[in-house]
Amino acid sequence: MKAITIWQPYSAAIKIGLKHYETRSWATKHRGQIVIHSSVKKPTAREKCLIEKYRIPENELEYGVPIMICEIVECIKITKDFIKKQSKTEIDFGNWQVGNYAWKLRIIKKLTGCSKVSGKQGLWNIELEQTNDI
């Protein structure tokens, strides 16, 4: 299955419903299921402010593990008009620059109990072991 590694608190924001788009400088043709893998990278000062501002629970800040399976519904080129339609929360949790891309995500299954896996840049392949889901 395809996977993408996302830093915290951005991956947690998707999991708890604060973030519905993953913004990237590149488009993807991939549609369908994708594993969201949380990076081992610890939050910066700015990211710690987001954690505090949005009260993201500590137990949602998992590092180095697959945390959910989502569906990429569409990939939208970001325009000024599209940015204007986004909530403050969505803007806070993305890189909303004109010319970037917003991947519309829909959560399919939240995962628990996954083993640590090394993340990679871009889209990569992962085999999930048997997990518990939420």
C-alpha cells in the first residue's frame, strides 16, 4: 500500500479531524487508500504552539508509526480563491501557497499498535502488520 510520512502535529491534526487537506509542493496522481505515517521528527517551536493552541492531546502525538489509512479523494492546485475558502485551522496546518497542491483526504481507518517504521520522502510502499483499529 502507498504511504506518506507527515510530521507532527500535522498527522495528528488529520487523525483528530482538524485538517482535511495535506498540502505539498507537488501533485499526485494517486487516488484511493494511503497510509499516513507519522515522522520521528519532534515538533519545532512553531509546531509546539499549534499543539497548545489546538489542544492536541499528547497521546495523539505518535512518532515513527503508521497512524491511519486515508483515501486521497482529489488533488487540487492551490489558487487565491481556493485559499479564501479554507478555515483558519486548515490554513494553520498547511503550506497554503499559490501553486502548491492540496490533497483532499478522507479517513478510512485509524490504526493503533503498529510497530515503528522508518519514513521516507514522497510516496513509498508499506506493508502493514496486523493492527488494531479504532
